[in-house]
Amino acid sequence: MAHQDLLTTDSFLAAAERALDANSASEALKQFLPDPPSKDVDDAVLGPQSTGRTAELFSQSTPPLVPLVCFAAEIRGLNSQIDAASVISPLREVLSHPDLHSNLLHMPRLVSQLAHAVAEKASLFPGLCATDILEQLYKVLSHEYQGVTNVHAPLLSELIRTSQIQKAEHVCRGTDITKSDFTLYLPRALGFLEYLYLAGMIYLQIGAYDEALHMWETAVSLPLEPVQAHQCASLKRAILLRLLRDGSIPSAETFFPFLDAVACSNYKRECNVYFEFAQAYGAYVLDSQNLLCDLVENSKLGFEGDNTLGLVEQCLQARPKHAICSLARVYKTFPLSHLTVFLGLESHEATFYHLQELSADETIQYEVTEWDLPNHLHSIPVPDGVLSMDAGRELVHFTQPTSNAQAFHQSLALALVSETRSSTLLKNDLTNIVLSQDVMSRILSFSGGTTFATDNREDDLMADT
């Protein structure tokens, strides 16, 4: 730009001389903080020999903003481990300035550029002690403030890179996104989106699925145009995590509560393969497991490029449990051999593994009994097919689920909320569907399946059919 051609070392020194306090410094130095940063401006700040003047400019009478502008430029231009190590001591001196907090609030762009420069150089130059610098900035800005700052995302990025998940969790737990100040602490929405995405990644790693979904779905719900990269990345992971936790995804209205048709269309286009995966995942029908695996294989390169293949594989591993719960809503007793085939598993041992996991987390309880079935009950109707095979004698009886069953199927709660919002319409639709010939014939078919009763059971085994 034309005005940048006029920026010289002399003009920077003149600006530094006018910086008598935080307010005057922010006015005098803002021209040396272009967005994005410029190498020409950095060269002007650092001088012809690129020696830097941070120590020269820093004194009790100089606002800390002046040397921080130099440090940001110097860190962006680091070329060696020795240079990185030499920055640490004077930078720590500036970060301990008693008026640093009030000064930083005058130049949030400087905070963002400095923090991102430190995070970007961290892997190249360990001597920079990036975690210490970012934690100090975070500590200063978070004094009596619980919202998100420009430092949150670079700090989380560095903590993830160095596998300091416990520290990262502490940062996330201590941050309330609803108390974020989007003027002094976080003037750009992109910094907020980046934090939401990274916080979701942290919560995912520690198994806090509800918190991860809250972060990602908040990112998706922000009405930004065009849709940002971190929003698409958050939606992809939110879809997969919903499948992992619930076995299905909610309606588009739940994912995009505040967005217009254009933004929703952009999301669906950018995340199309994930919506296809979710649709195939939630179809608990015969042979669906094989079809789903084929879809994943065909889309493997895309999942790898998004760094979501690991989460996709977790979903595949969890799917038999969701399928068991889906089947248990229809049948109360089901032959073990038929259940193994329906789930697409290779052995009864694999089926027992998933049954035991469901029992351990108190999602559903089961018992295995032996019984000689009449010949006409060996052929069993299931969604989209019929299992025609010898049922054997081992039967899986699903007992009443415990109170924790709702935790495994959060989608039921979403369905209840949706019904409350439009109860009349939904009740009419439900009546029409339930009384349709297709549904009634299927109910009659299921009722003639393998459910049976014994003399010594308190619960009626026909109760759920």
C-alpha cells in the first residue's frame, strides 16, 4: 500500500517518542501493525540491520506497547535458535510491566499478532519458550476477566502441540464464552471461532463430549458470511461426535438455528460427505454396516485430509451398540446368532463385547437364556430385510434399561423439545404414520417374531412388542 512505502525506521522512532502513555502509543503505533503483518513494516520497525531496539526503547517512562511492537516483528523474523533464546529475557521484562494489562487493552491487534507469532515459531525454535510467553499473556489479560481473549487460541494450539492437555483443560474450564468482550479483548470473530474449535478438540480428548459439542455447535450457529473454515471444521466434528454419542444427528434446524438459507446451503455443500455418512450411519437396517464401511473407504482421503478419520473409526466401533439399542426398542428377546448377523459382526464374542459395554455403562441390561424355538420363529423380520437362518438355542433378552439410558440417547431429549415446539403438527403426522398400512403390517410382523413368555418372570416379555 502507498502509505506503507513511507514507513521507515526514522518514522517508527518518531512514533515511539510520541508514545508517552497507552493512549498516545496506540495512536502513534497503529500504522506499524498492518493486518496481516507486512515484512516491509517489520523491517522498518527493526531497523536496517534488523538488530531490534526492544531493550533500547524499554524503560519505566516508555509504555510497554512500544517494545512489544518490536518483539512481534522480531519473533516473526526469527531465523535461528540462538536468536530465539536471546529474545526471552527482555520479553519477560516487558511482560512483567505493572501497567501491561491496561496497555494491552488499547491494542488488541498487537496482542493477537504477538501471540500468533509466538505460536507459529514454537515448533521451529523451542528456545523461544512459547508456552511460558503465552501463559504470561493469558494471565495478564485474564485478570478479573473470564471471557475469551486473543491469546486463548494460540495458547491452546501450543498446549495441544506439546500434549499439555491438563493445562489446556484448565484454561477451557476457566473460560466462560458468554462473558467475552468483543471490543477490548477480542475484536475479531475469527479469534473466537478458533478458540471454540480448539476448546472442542480439548474436550474431545478428555472425553467431555457434551462440552465439545457445545463449543462446536456454538461456532456453527454464529451467523457469519461467508462461512469460515473453523466453522466447517467444527461442524464436521460435531456431526461425528453426535453419531458417536447418540447414534444419529439432529435436524438441520438444531444445527443451524440462526442461519439463513445461503449459509445453510454452504455448510451442506462443504460438509456433504459427513451428512451422507450420518444418514448411512443412522440407518440401522440389515447389511447397513457393510455399506457404511464402503462409504468410509471411498471417502478415506477426504477424512484424512480433514484429520477426522480417527473420529470416524471411533464412530464405526460404537455403531453396533447403537444398533443393539435400536433393535431392543422393537424386540425384547432376540436370537444371538441373528443379532450377530444383523450387526455385521464376525463372531458371537464380538456381539457379547458390545452387550457388556452397554451393560457396564448402564445403558441397557441383558440376559442370555437358552430356549428351543418353534420352526416358524427361526425366520425373523428386521428393518429392510428378513433373517432366515437357524436361530439356535441362545437368546438375548433385553431387560429394562436403567436411568442412564437417556445419557446414551440424547437425541430423544431433542425430539421431545421439537415436539413441544410444534406439538399439533407432529401429533397429526404421527397419527397418520402409525395408522398407515406399511407401519401396521410391520408391527404385526414384529409381534409374530421371537418374543415369548415364561412362567417365572415378573416382566411380560411381550410388553415391548
